[in-house]
Amino acid sequence: MNLPIAAQEALDSFEQAAGWEQRARLLMQWGERLPALSSDEQCEANRVQGCESQVWLVAEQHAGHWHFRASSDARMIRGLLALLLVRVEGLSSSALQQLDLPGWFNQLGLGRQLSPSRSNGLNAVLQRMAQLASGG
């Protein structure tokens, strides 16, 4: 499976992290890299339903490939969003529909740390991405 470059970098850095504390620190650092959304973009229309935290998602398509930007008011969620975004960057609609989200977070060694509510929230984000990608 070919990963986008940034996703491979993420995977490499998380594989080298010794234990949960280092992974948690990495997660926060990834979250800090997320470019901020403008206040106009943080509107109700872009808010992802089904997340406990506030999460906003903006999608753009260029030449059949999807590019997403997202933000959250929760630090941990911002980190998880950053890792989700590097994994989905540039995917086609069909590849997006087939993404194994739990598998990706397990590869990063974060699967066990995803509480059911965080996991549901990330799935809601992925579903919203798929919806946007299918023109909904």
C-alpha cells in the first residue's frame, strides 16, 4: 500500500516512539501543525455532526483528488485530525470510501488510545469526507 509522503513520515515517527507518553507528545505536535481555519470556515455548514468536540471540515477537489482541511477546539482531536488528513491527502473518491481508519490508527500505535467517543468522532469525520467526495 502506497502512503502519501506525510503519512509515511507520521508512521515512521510513531513507530520510533517508545511508549504512550512519547506518542501523546507526537500527537500534540501533529495537532499544532494543522493550519488554522478562518472564522468564516468555522461555520455551522462545515461542522461535523457526531463529534463530541467541535470539529470543522473543509474539502476541495483538484483533478479528481481530494484535499481536506480541518480543525477542532480539542488538542487531542486536532492531533488525530492531522494524522487522518495526511492519510487521506490526495485520495480519489473511491480510495476514500475504502480507507481502513482503525487500521491506520493501529499502525500508528494509537488504536488502543482511541476512546469509543473519539473513535466515533473520527468515523464521523471520515463519513463526512466520503459524503463530500460523493457530491453529498
